[in-house]
Amino acid sequence: MPLAKMDSFMKYANFFYKCVGIEPYSSHERPKAASAWITFVFWANIVNVVFIMIAEFSFVVKSVVDKDIVLAVMVMSYVGFIVVGLSKMFFVWLNKATLSHIVRDLEDLFPRDKPAQVACKLDYYLNSCSRISFMFSMLYSVAIWTFNLFNLIQYVIYDWWLQTRIVPETLPYPVYVPWDMRHGLKYLLMFFNQNFAGYTSAAGQVSTDLLLCAVITQIIMHFNYLSQKFEDHQLTGDWAQDSRFLSEVVHYHNRLLRLSDQLNEIFGVPLILNFLISSFVLCFVSFELTVGVTPDEAIKLLLFLVSSLSQAYLICHHGQLIVDASFSFSMAAYNHNWTNADERYRKALVFIMMRSQDPTYLKATVFIQITRGTMTDLLQLSYKFFALLRTMYVK
């Protein structure tokens, strides 16, 4: 079986990044800079997405003026989806240098030979990361293309195949622009723009979430490997030799803590925007489902709801895993055979145990420490908004 490479953890994230025109990092395995074509694709996608977002927000304003609150709420959820995608894309694009530094540090730590990869249980973590990445990618791809092509599918089934009813030319997302776009070339152009804007927003979110989870998975792998190595190590009682081992462990641990801090610096703001906007999106989608929609629309909204919940849980789940892995290091320090160690070794070990009892968190800036409990907080916040919106609508 060939040796695994570090890029194998990021292959799904890199695929979606390439689709939106981003080279998220450079590394020893990926030293090349972004080409002119990649840069053109990125800015073309950004201009198109911003144009559609402005057109959708204009529609929201028009709907509020016309007192069509249900339609305004529906389109606001689409605007929120775009904002999350744009924020994640831009923060990765702006922090390429820092992200490249993180990846290079991970490359330095990455096990290069088969015994080292077996000791780190690399195959287990790689398979887990690949399985989660594939399932999450498929879920988001199905959701966004269902939204994008829903009206076209209706036309093929009801109008062209069954011939039970006439399906008018409608766009995937309601927008307001100061020209007639209901027919002909203008309709096709807007249909094309909306499809790619939807895909760009989804790809921007999926790629960043998968990259974040891939990096976290590797940090977790190193934390668990270090803990196991620390716990299994047999001390000699010789201070010079044992202190050398302890120094290597502390250096390894500090590198992992520094990587975690750098990760939070890059993804902190996008994550808090993600959670805040997701709470509103979940509220809006739930509200739309309760006010009465057609079965066709309900399928779309349920897909949107499931994908949003899955995204939030994916981040919260990995946040909990890194907390558990970092805290296990303190248990490993206590469980290894320090009773026979030199007194100086045991005194040094106390400081290590004290530091490691403060676990590493995935943070959405300084405001939120992300764990599985954050998922509960998100659902509670969404429900409060939903209850408020529902009460206002009934009155």
C-alpha cells in the first residue's frame, strides 16, 4: 500500500477551491502560485455573486414595501447563504500566507515512512476525513443543484414528459433588476448567472469547512499520537536522558498549540459570521415551512435546512474532538510511569499537566468556544428568532 500524502486530507477542499478560483495555500507539495486563469475565475465568480446578492436584497426591500413578508423572509435566507460563502472565501484568500505557514508546519510534522504512519494511525484519520468530506460534499452539491435546477426539472417532468401542466419560465431565486428578464436571452443569461452564483456560494462554504476539518483532523491525530507516546514511554531514571525526552514532548505540544492558535486567527471571524447567520437562516427556513408551502417547495426547503444543520454540526463535532484530544494529553502525562522518575522530572511534569488541563478550543473569535454544546446553543437561538417571527406574523 503506497504511503499517504498530506494533500490527501485536503483533496476535496482543494477541488472546490479550484472551482471558485482560489489557491488557498502553498506548500512543499503545492509550491506553485495562482495562475492568471485562476485569478480571473475568482474575480468573475465574486462579481457575479455580488451582483446576484444585490439583486436579491433589492427584491427583499421591494417585498417588504409590498408587505409580502413570507417572500421577503425566504429571499433573506438566500442572501444570508451568499454572505456566509463570500466571507469564508475572502478570509481564506486574504490569509493565504498564514494558512500556507500552517500547512508547512503540518507537513514538517507529517509522518513520512510507513512505521511512523502506522504509529500515528494515519489511515484511520485519513479514511475518517475522506468519508466525512465526501458525504458533506455530496449533501451540499445535491442541495444547491436542486435549488438551481428545480424549475428546470419541473418543466421536464410536468410540461415536457407528463404534459399535465404548463410550467412558466421562472428563475431559481427571486431577484429585482430594472429590466425585463422573463423571456429570451436576458432570461437565459440571468438563469446562468444565478446557477453559478449559487454554486459559488456553496463551494465557498464547502471548501472552507472541509479545509478547516482536514487541518483539525491532523492536529487531533498529532495530539493523540503525542499522548500515546507520552503514556507508553518508559523512563530510565537518568535525568539527562529523561529530560531530553520531556523537552521533545513539550516542543511537540507547543507546536500543536501554536497551530491551533493560528487556525483560530484565520477562521475565527468567518465562523462567528457563520453561526450568527446560520441561526437566522434556520429560523427563516423553519418559518417558511410552517406558513404553508407547496410540496415541491417543501422539498427544497428541507434540503436547505438539513444542509445548514449538517454544516453547523460538522464544525461543532470537530471542535469537540480537538477539545477531547488536547485534554487527553494531561491524562497521558499522569498515567505514564513518573513514579520512578527523577525529582526534577516530576516537578517539571506538574507544569505540563497544569498547562494541558486547559484544553485547546476551536474559537469563533473570543466570543464562542465551539463544542457540541454550541450546536444546542445555535438551535435554541434559532428557535427564539423563529418564535418571535412567528408571533409577529400571526399578529
